[in-house]
Amino acid sequence: MAQSTDPIEKLRLQCLAKGSAGIKGLGRTFRIMDDDGSRTLDFKEFLKGLHEYGVNMDKEEALKIFSLIDKDGGGTIDFDEFLQALRPPMSSARKQVIAEAFRKLDRTGDGVVTIEDLQSVYNATHHPKYKTGQWTQEQVFRAFLDSFDSPYEKDGKVSKPSVDNHDYLILPTENSWGL
């Protein structure tokens, strides 16, 4: 951490030092920091949240990070741009698995995978809760979709996934999609 000169990388490393779910934890803290429920943070909320999450950073460095994330200069950062900036770059293995899955799913080649596309290829019968009879195939499929869809906007379309641990993505994706 001390060797990194990139302030966003320093923040990322402090989050990851809290364990594999460190960035996700800061994401949860982001929602708590959002006092007015706007899904955006101003600098005051951002600084307070960093402090409450236990990030060791001075005000100047926090302002630098905030400014880098606030690409439009509007004085606020939204949840998506915040998490996107903190996520580590994708490994080539993760990119390859995602590209393979999307090539298989995107029947029209337009870069969008719809629910209808997924229903024809997703196999819910391998899910543990389906195997034990706790869930129907429809419930498994809905849970799968929910893992990709935004909790704030269910648009019926799956965008490319991004997860903190590429091993978590690769094995399930390869098994579910037969890659």
C-alpha cells in the first residue's frame, strides 16, 4: 500500500486488506453514507463514510479520489461509478470466460442478453436448492437473474458481470454455460 502512488489503488488495497469482501463492504457502507437516498454521495458524505469504514486517508487524498471518480465534475459520485472505480482490473481469464459466455448467449449479436436468451440456455437443475426440492427451476432462474440485475432497476437485461474474485465467476460460468 505504501508503495502505490495511485490514490484509488491505495483505497482499493485498504478495502481488500479487510478480506475478500472488502470492496463489497465499502459498497454497503456507501449505501449507508447516502443520507438522502439519492444513490449519490457528495464529498462530505464520502469522507464520513471512508472514516466510518476505517479507511486511513487524509482529506486531501480523499478529495483527489473523489475528483477522479466524479468524472463529470458535478460534485457527486454515484454508486455504480464508485464501485467501478474500486474494482480491480479484470484478469485475462475472467475476460475470456465472460466473452465466451456472451458469445454463446447473445443470439442477435447486438451486445445485449435478454431474459428470453437466457431461458433457452441456462440449466437450473444443477443448483443445490433445486436438487433438494427447495426451489423450482423458475426460482433458481430468478435468483440467477437477480445476481446480475441492479437492485434499483430491473430492466430484464443482463449486462456483463463483474465480481471481486475471478475464481467465483469462472467455475460457475463454465459449469452453467457448458464452456
